[in-house]
Amino acid sequence: MKILMVTAEAAPYAQVGGLSQVIYFLAKSLVKKGHDVRIFMPKYGIIQNSKLKTKPLVTGLNVPMGQLTIRPTICNVRVSRKESQEPPTYFLENREYYELRANVFAYKDDHIRFLLLSRGVLEWLLQEKSRSDGWIPDIIHCHDWHTGYLVEEIRKNPRYNSILKKIPVLYTVHNFRYQGNADLKHQEKEKKDRGLKRLNTTNPDKLLWQNPLLRGLIYADWVNTVSETYAKEVLQPPYGEGLEETLNKVKGKFSGILNGLDRQEFNPKIDPFIEYNYDLNSLKKRELNKIVLQRMFHLPEKKEVFTAAFVGRLSKQKGLDLLIPVVENFLNEFEAQFIFLGDGQSEYKNALTNLRQKFSNQVGIHLRTDFKLPRKIFAGADIILVPSAFEPGGIVALEAMSYGAIPLAHKTGGLADSIEDFNLTSKRGTGFLFKKFSTWSLFATLVRSKTLFGDKKIWLNLERKAMQKDFSWDKVAMEYLSLYKRVKKQRNKFIKDNPHLVYKLMEK
């Protein structure tokens, strides 16, 4: 199958969030299964030419942008040289909107920049379609709000729909909170975009308030998100972030697939970033890594002490408002150690700094981003705390379990799908879940986990169960292949039943 993935970021070229990793590992797994997968993204200024092995594919590509730009928008397309088992990546070059920018996101004209990406892809496909040996995908897989424009344009813009209408489009939303380049969720109700009028390419301010995420939901052949539970949660507030009405209208073409994990990358047996490598047959070495971890965070070196850690962004979404007061109360009653790693809002940094000062022998902090330290934490901590208010995928829990660190999490989104709550009677489970998002629920679950930590036989079995969970990308790739085939079949039927219809509006 020929698959085109369109994205704002992809590893190893531009890595801002988890999306970049999903694109890379999913595409790589599909290539390994024999499919022709290609990635299309902007060529940002942070992508150094010296590190790229690319060749020019298209020069002087004129991308029509109406009156949104002062000058004609001329782009180039370059393609990476395909290595063995690596998906080729296509880069849309434009100096003004990509190459002269220091960052990937966070510009006031991001809506124009990503409309340019969407139309740039479609213009390139028109050129490919005109060639006898051109490459046309069997399916286009779009990701997040940045490509919502593409979903609408291929269906409603006659320039593209007339030629490309047979290509099915899958739209994956990784987090419904991020809907565009404006605060669309809190827009006045009477002014909210319903997605029924064509994109406004005469006024950048009006385009700004047209919701690309909503439009992607409406016009995609299928929509999916990154876990089954999150797909159910977003049908109701507050999880749907103001899009609940639209999501319920399209729920007949909406599903969830849990993200995977690269088990070669996150493998304690061969990980070069941890001091003592281990596997299922040498789990005692985790105690050695625990001593290393305690030493790094200037905590007493005691292998028998209950050690819990938080790894992630310091934000309200990640449950810091719950976690910090619970940890303080917990340390007033129990002997334990807590480690915090992550960057984010200053209010949480200050609160954690104060917590460290109050419990200097029990709390360790590293309040900045670090891409190597999490593995050391996973290899040495007993518990990984994931008390998120909502969590679409929950990749930290997957990474932790692959190292035998037991997740303690709020039962939401991908966390609910990936963690099996430990049952003392059956001795089954891979972690600890609390249902109600409250300090009391979190505190009680912490007490439960610490109590069970005292039984070394139970805890060793828990570590083994966690490490044996299969979250491989190969498994996820098979689920996506099944979905691709389903969406392609449905699109073919739609075209057959409506040969002269450009698009049937959702409301009709």
C-alpha cells in the first residue's frame, strides 16, 4: 500500500512533542512490513542542510494562497535519500515561512504557514498526477490541526477535488486541546466556526478564526485518536474541548488506536544510558540502578526505601495540582522518596522547590527538560506517577513499564487502555489506577502501592508483568493497516455511489 503521512513535525528532523516520534516509528514499522510510506513536512530553519541527505525533487512550485500573502508563494520540494528500512521524507522549502524561522511553532501566522503546507502537498500531488510515472498514494494520513486545512481542501476546493477526490483521507488527532492558531475553544458562541463555509483566503485574520481541527473532523473519510478510551471521553465535556457536538455527529467514522513503543530504543537490556543493564532474568540489578538514581538526586542511598518519580511537563493537565499537596501529606506520614523531572509553569517549579527545601532527604528535583535522564529514572524508581487530568496516549507509562517501573495513574485516556490495575486476589495487573480525579483518591492509591511494595514476591511479579506487556509499533502498524484498508474501501464505495458529487455536507 502507498501511504502519505502529512505532519508538522517528524523525528529525527523536528521534534517538539510526541507527534514526531509517532510519525517516525509508525512509518518505519509500516515500511518494515513492505509498504511504500512517505512523510511530508516543512523544512524548518532548525533542520540543518549539512545533516540532511536530500535531493531536489520540484523547484519553483507556485502554491496559490489567494490574498493571504503579499508575494507569490514559491516553494521547492526536496526528498531524503531512502536508507534501508527508513521512510523517505519530503520537505516543503520556503524561506519566508519556514527556513528563516528559528522555531517550529508559536508564530502569529502559523495558520498561514500550515495552510501553505497543506496546499503545498496538494500542488505536489497534482504534479505527480500529471506525470506518467508519478507517485499517488492509496491513502493520505493527516495529523493534528496543522493538516486540517488539507483535509478540507482536498474535498471542497475544486482545484484539488476534481483530480484527487478518489484518495481517501485518515485524520489522526493526538490532542483535542490544540485546535489552531487562536483560542478557538473560548470564541463567542455566535461567532464559532461551523466548518460549512469555504476557507477564507482573502483575510488572514478571518482565516485565523476558522477552526482547522473541526474542519478536518468534518471532511475526513475517517477520524481516529491515540487511544480507545480517549475516543470515548472526547464525546463529552470537558474532554472534547468544545468540539463535543461535532464529534458526536461524526462518531460513526471515529475510533481510537493506542500508540506503540519502540522496544529497541526503550530496552533496559541494551540501553546505553543506564549504568546496569538487565532483563526479566536479572531484575535484581534494578536495585543497583536505584542506588545510582538516589545518588544523582542527592538522596539517602537505600534500596529498601519506596521511591516514586514524576517525569513530564509541569502543567495542570499533568495533575501537578493534585500531586504536590499529596506528596507533602504522604511524606509527613511515611518514609519514602520522590523525584521530579520536567520543565513547565513557574508556579509548579516554585512549589516543587519549596517541597525540596522542606523534605531535603526525601525529595529530589531536576526542573528542566532532559532526554536521557528519564531512562535512568525508569530503571531505578519503583513507581512512576502519572496523575494526569486527561491523557490522550500516555507514552510515559509505556516507557516506564518496559523498564519495570510501575505506573500509578489516573484512569483516563491511554492510561486506562495501557495499564491493568493490580488485583491482590488474582495477582494480576501492571500498575495502579485511581478512578476519581481527587487528592484523596491519589493518596489512597499511593498508600496501596507502598503497602504492596513491602511484599517483595508480589512486587517482583508486578515488575515482570509490566515488562512483558506488548506495546510494539509492529502491533500498532497492523491496526493502522486494517484501518487504512477499511477507509479505502469506504471511499471507493462513496465515489461509486456519488460519481458526480464533489462533497455531501455533513448536515444534509
